[in-house]
Amino acid sequence: MSLRTRLLAAFAYVLVLVIVALEVPLALNLSRRVDAEVKSEAQSQAALIASTVSGRLGNGRELERVLAGTARDLGGRVIVVNARGRLLADSAGEGLESSSYASRPEIADALRGRAAQGTRHSDTLGEDLLFTAVPVLRNGQTAGAVRVTQSVDDVQSEVRTDVLALIAVGVVALLLGLGVAWLLAGSLAEPLRGLARTARRVAGGDLEARAKPEGSSEQREVAAAFNEMTGRLGRSLRAQREFVANASHQLRTPLTGLRLRLEAAGLRTDDPEVRRQLEAAERETERLAHLLGQLLSLAREPDGGTGERLLLAEEAESALGRWEGPARSSGHELEASGHDGAAAEASRADVAAMLDNLIENALNYSPAGTSVTIETGGDAAWVWFAVCDRGPGVSPEEGERLFERFYRGSGSTGTEGTGLGLAVVEALAKRWSGEATLRNRDGGGARAEVRLPAAGLPTPDRQLDEALPGGG
Ligand SMILES: Nc1ncnc2c1ncn2[C@@H]1O[C@H](COP(=O)(O)OP(=O)(O)OP(=O)(O)O)[C@@H](O)[C@H]1O
Ligand SMILES: [Mg+2]
């Protein structure tokens, strides 16, 4: 679960708690207040009717008229009874007139001079009813009673509407709160994501990458500590590289001296055994020189300056020239194929070193009598050169390990080598933003490939120069 989701969940939980704690008592209070208001309103209406009818108790027609008007206004039923509880008038009609209501508790209360109020469910009407009964006073005596009966459904639906409005307010508050939480969580998570991106760049070899100090003070502290660590790592790695480069460089001069002396000693002796030993020693110095060369290639800065636009087919052709002799002696047929347009931006020495290492491997690890091909090609984005052989290929378990420094594959027994060749090729390919791969070919053999970003077409000026007589 992401940090953002966790924070949102925590916010939602707290918001829901707060909203429920605030709104539930509010809704209860609201319904109680509406209820009380309706009841007191009904009571004052009933009292008003009682005072209106107090002088007209004997006049049935007049009573009916007053009741019809007030019942319409109230939206309920109004009845008037005399002091003995007999019905004098009913807004609902005349059919029930003169029946006795004295046994109804609210009427009995009113006839005793007390106002009464209550609710009851009417099965015939199928709704809850609020009834309010008040005494009708004449000359300080109870001369009858008025009872008003109203449906409370309207009141309840009004309370429901108010509660729904409260819920809506709660939902809006929740959504607003979650919106704010979303932004806040984003501002917390983004610096962490930035730090992760930078860490990945550093892991990928970019030791100049630095985390942006942003976010809270703690997050800035982490970024600063991370940057300090990367800085130290970069410095110590650079120091190590410089040491290897210096040591390799310093060893070269005495090694050349040693080789020259061995050569000279070989020329001076007539003893064939001594000469054989001296020649073997010379080969050892050559191996040592090769190893120092590889170490120097690895130790050079990863961003090795600016390159030049190289046509890969031309570089393959020069490599062919360099390796024709060795290929002939090892019994291989070496050839180059590919299209002429593929160009990359790189240093000529680096491309030559990559090709040399790959061709050396192909000759070393494929049997005599087979062919080795240097292929070049590319598309709009990438160009590549590949050295293909018909040897045993590589075992899938070894895969990436073959590119590790000083790692020699299971198929390398019996051949000389240090296990640095592919590591050098990979380092040089990365230096020019490319990559190196070693795969098996269909039909047997290995295909070692280096892909580099395409350097595009030559500029129009250059094309024109090349097209002109004497140009190119
Ligand atoms: N064309 C190939 N066919 C089969 N195996 C190969 C091929 N190229 C490389 N390998 C395997 O990969 C291993 C690593 O190659 P790498 O060039 O790094 O070292 P090396 O050739 O052993 O020594 P050196 O440092 O002299 O090149 C080799 O030991 C070999 O087992
Ligand atoms: Mg090699």
C-alpha cells in the first residue's frame, strides 16, 4: 500500500469519526426541537380556536364555519365538545355529532381544565397523529373542549430533509478533507519518490546524481545525508580508478624495457633452449601488457570526453585489417558485412578496443575452420556492430556473469585470458551510452553485439562536400 493511500485512509478514518461525533447529536437535537416547536404551535392554535369558539358554543352553524376555516389552515381535524363531552361540531363532517368523547383521556383532561397533548398511530389513516386538547373557558368555567388532530408525517419528513441536509454537509466536508489530504500526502510522497529516482540513478553508475533537498525538514535532512554519502562514494571510486590507472601506466615503461631486453638477449644467444625460454618470457610480458591495457581501459573516466562521428562499416573494415593475420594463423575465415550508413558518436580508440576484444574472443572460443563475421547495421535510433562465430556459444546459466571482471566462462579452459575482455567492452559501450550483449545464434555459435545511439545522417554541408569532386 502506498504512503498516499495509507495517509488517505488515516485521514478518512479521523474525518468520519469527527463528522459522526458532531452530526449525530446535532441531528437528534434538531429532531427534538422541531418536535417541540410543532407541539407548542399546535397548542397555541388550539388555544386560539378555544377562545374563538367560547362565545359560540350554542350556535352550531357558526361553530361549523369557524372549524372548517381553521381545520383548512391547520391541515388537520378540529372538534369541539361541550362540558359533558358531547360533540358540538366536527370539521370532518356532521355524521358523528352528539356522540360522547368524554371517555377519551385527552378530552377528559381538557374538561378538567388541563391542556393535553400526545401522539397516536391511526390504523385507519395509516399514519402517526398529534392530538392537542384544550379547555374552552367561559366566565372562568370550563364550558367545553377543543381537540385538534394533525398528521405528524409532514413534520417527520421535514426532520428527514434536515437530517439529509446534515448528511450532505458531512459528505462535502469529508470530500474536501480527503482532497486536502490527497495534496498533503502528495507533498510528503513526492520528495521520497525523487530520492528513490536519484538512488536508482546512482545505482546505475551516475555518481554525479544528487537528490533535491525538498519537503519537510526531516526529508531535507535525509536528502542531504544521501547526497553526502553519494559524494563520498564518488570520491573514493574516483581515487580507486586513478590509482589503478596510475599503477597500470607506471608499469608500462619498465615492461617495455623488459621486453626489449628479452628480445636483445634472444638475439645474442645461440643456445636453442635459452632462446625458447626467452621467447616464452616475451609472450608473458605481452600478456602482462595486454592486462595493463585492459585495466587502463576500465579505469578511465566513464564520460571519456567528446567523441567523433564514426561510420561503423569503416571501423569494422580497419578491424578486419588488424585481425586478418591472427585469423589466418588460427585457421578462421574472417569477414565483414553490413550497410554503410550506420554511424555513431564515439571515440575511435574505444570502438577499436571493443571490436578487438570481441574478435579476439570469437577467434579464441570457436574451432579452427569456422568463419567469424563482423556485422554492422542500425536504424533511426540505434546502430550496432556484432561479432558472430560458429563456436559452442555460451551457456544460459552464465549469461550476465561473463561480463563480470576477471570472470572466465566454463568454455574458456585451455585458452589464455584474464576475464576482463567483456567487462572492458561493456564499460566502453556504457561510456558512449550504449550496451553490450552476448547471445547464442540460431544454428549455433555466439553473437557478441554492441549497440550505440545512432549519430544520424551527416549534415547537409558535409554531404555536399563529399559529393563535390575532390571532396569527401
Ligand atoms: N564468442 C564467445 N563464444 C563463447 N564463449 C565466449 C565468447 N566470448 C566470451 N566467451 C566467454 O566469456 C568469458 C569472458 O570473456 P572475456 O573476454 O571477458 O574474458 P576472456 O576472454 O576469458 O579473457 P580476456 O580478458 O583475455 O578477454 C570467456 O572466458 C568465455 O568463457
Ligand atoms: Mg576475451
